[in-house]
Amino acid sequence: MAPALVELPPQQVLSFTKSGSGEYKEAFNGGPKAFRQDAELQGTEKQPPAKYPNYLPTWNPEKKYPPLELFEHYDHGKDANAAFPNLLKDAKVAEMTANIGMEIEGVQLSKLTEEGKNELALFVAQNKVVAFRNQDFADLHIQDALNIGGYFGRHHIHPTSGGPAGFPQVHLVHRGADDTTSRDFFEERTNSVTWHSDVTYEKQPPGTTFLYLLDGPSAGGDTLFCNQVAAYRRLSPEFRKRLHGLEAVHSAVEQADNSRNRGGVVRREPISSIHPLVRTHPVTGEKALFVNPQFTRRIIGYKKEESDFLLKFLYDHIAKGQDFQARVKWAPGTVVVWDNRVTAHSALLDWEDGQRRHLARITPQAERPYETPFDG
């Protein structure tokens, strides 16, 4: 039976950066050892070839990157016209839910002017996640897609994921043809939900983020999104006051260990960062919870049991908040843009027939997380 999950060895839980509520988990056995190039290029008896072979993942174990340096980020949402005349001029807009998410047709992201991109940054920050349908993003040259994403911040090169040949700035989500490891996974687990905000262990985690479908199952593989601003506001004023000023450790160690354990790469040595439990958005001024069980490990200044108790409450609050969540159903030509600073998300592993799921993410980094004074 193929391994479904890589978990922390018990002895590692004693480490300061790794202790605390939550655990890193992978819902399938990806990486170079699981990648079957012939099946992707030629197809199999049951599955067709990959629609976008130029986006198939590659891993170079010899390629290493130095630690990321801090940079000054500027959010273009500050320059946006809040009436969105350039972004929504010809758009058909529909709400996903009452308090998170929009679906848009009639807008081509690749054709946006600078003014339209500024408005996109603000619109996404306000609505948290936006699904753009009927896009040509996947058909662009990869560098052209990167040029669009690069307007919103410095590109993040993921330390462990595979990327298209020559374009390590693109993070690939890839589950290949005839991969049925979900059956193995659910022998050990009751669900595949892994709430997280992307790479929060970085000193400057991502902001405006792009994810676009290349190939997917006929049904399943949807993505859940959570409004972390609404999650924060749902808490009582006294509880919000208690969270003010608290900071937590976010760790990349578990992700790096998991990659090594399944024969993958670690392009950059894993780090840990300390971020506030509540962060402020630089454009909207909204405050959002900024913790997740994938990467958050411990609250600074709390004993382990105290930290575990509070973090578990926050994780449960986020996971159970179906009334501030949305579910994005993928379709050909879909590009989902979200603000990673004020949302959490989780993919769903709910199809077992071996259909390919292949997506590409462009991940501009943003400012260092910060919290403004408590406002009651």
C-alpha cells in the first residue's frame, strides 16, 4: 500500500518550533517518486494525456536557493478606484455567499490595464476570493502569466514543490493520472481537509494569489475558502482583546521534512517566523485571524498546554464556520484570485477514480504581517 501521509515522529514534537496544536499533513503521496512522466505525456488506458504538458512538474535536487531577503512591498490596492470602472466595466458579477466570494464572467485578466490590476487588488481584498471564469490564463506563455502576477509583489519560489521546467516561480498542484492514493489516505483518516494560508512560515507571506486550472476531474477536487476577517469579528470583544498582541511561531520544518521523506526536494532551508495571531490588512484596515494548523506551532509566551488549548479553539472556530466559508467549484478556464492575508483555504480529496488534478499557482509575496492597535 502506498504511503498516504507523512506525520511528525513523536520525538520531534519536543522542539519549540514544532510543538503546539495542529500538524502538517499531506492528503496524497505527491513528489518526484510518485510522478509518472509517461502516463502524463502519453496517457493511460483510462486517462488521457495531460492537457498542458508545458506545466508538468520538474524537480532539480541540485538547485538550491539562499534565504529570502526582506523587501519593501507596495500594495496597488491603495491606488484603486473603488468604483471599479476598469475591472468590472463589462462584468457579470455574482456573489458566492453572503459574506465571502464573488464569481465573475466577462473579464479577461490577461487584458487588464494597470488601473484594472489596481482595482483587482482592492476588489479581491474586499471580497476575499474571486473566481474568474472563461479565462485564457492557462494558454498564455508561462512568462506572460508570471508578468501579470508579478505586478502584485515579488514572486515566491516554493521550497519543496515541483515547477514547470525553467519557471520555478510557478507552484504546481499535481495529482497524476491513475493516482488512487486517496483510498489509502482514507484508511487512515476520516477527512482530507487541511485549512491553511499559504507558506505563512515566510517572513513576508503571500498576498494577492492566483490559482488556475489546467486539468481536473469531471467532479470533485473543489477548494474551500474561509473569511478570516469574519472569523475574527465573530469572536466576542473580550476575546478579541485577549488575542491582541499575541504572536505565534509558524514553521516550515514539517513541510521540508515531509518532502524529504517522500523523495522530494528542499530548495531552501526551512525557517520559522513569528507573526501576530491577528493581522491588519494594509488597504482595507480589516483585522483577520492569522493562524492555521498546517504551519502555526505555538503561541509565544504561553506554556504548551495553554497554547494548544487556545490554538485548538481557533482552529475549530475556523473549520466549523460554514457561515463564513465558500466552496469554489473548478471548471476549465477558471482562475481563482484570493487574498492570502485574510483567508484560509483547503483542497478537497473527494474523487477516487484516478482522474488527474493539475493546477498552477502564482504567489506574489506581500508585507510582513502586523497588527494595528486594538479598537474594541
